[in-house]
Amino acid sequence: LYKFSTNSIYNWHRDKDIGCSMNMVLDDYRAFTLFNNEERLGITNNITELAYEKHRWYLFNSQMQHQVVSLHPTDRYLLTVTFPKITQYEDVLSYFKQQESTAFQEATPQCPAQ
């Protein structure tokens, strides 16, 4: 269970030890989870927002640049199941698609070419 402080920003980053994760928010929050659709950060970038719906699982590519801006008046909690960095997002996504799972939502836009 991850806790994000109120009125805070978790700046652009890639998770060091996490390949991908399954995430769920447990309540409605005024927070913005953003993915950078470009490989490098510039003065302006094309972004995609992940608009979480509570009690729904999202497959999250932790190796794409992302940030979280929390503007909610209380702390935000995120239930997370992490996969080690050697686990590729595309492999987990493929597994769920093969299972025809409707229990999750793909959260991450396509990763830019590296």
C-alpha cells in the first residue's frame, strides 16, 4: 500500500526496481497520474493522463516516465502489486489478454522507442 501526501508532486521518473505493477485506488482523489509520451523531457511534452476509477485494477508500465500530482485535501492511497524489473509490461499485458481478463484496465500508452 503506497501513500502519497496531500498537495505534493512525485516528479517525472521511471521506477528503479519495478518493471510494471497492478494498481488500484481505494477512493476518489483529486490527483493526476501522467505519462510522458516522449523519450526525453523538454519544456513541453505530449502526455497521457491515467484517470483512475476506484476499485478497478490498472496495469501500469513503471518503465515509462510518469508523475503523480496530488491536490486532494487528504493523503492518497494506492494498492499496488509490483513485478520485478525483469518482468516486461508487454508480457504481463499479453498474459491478461490471453486470459480474456476484464478485471483490469490497461493504463499505459505505448512506450516510445528506446
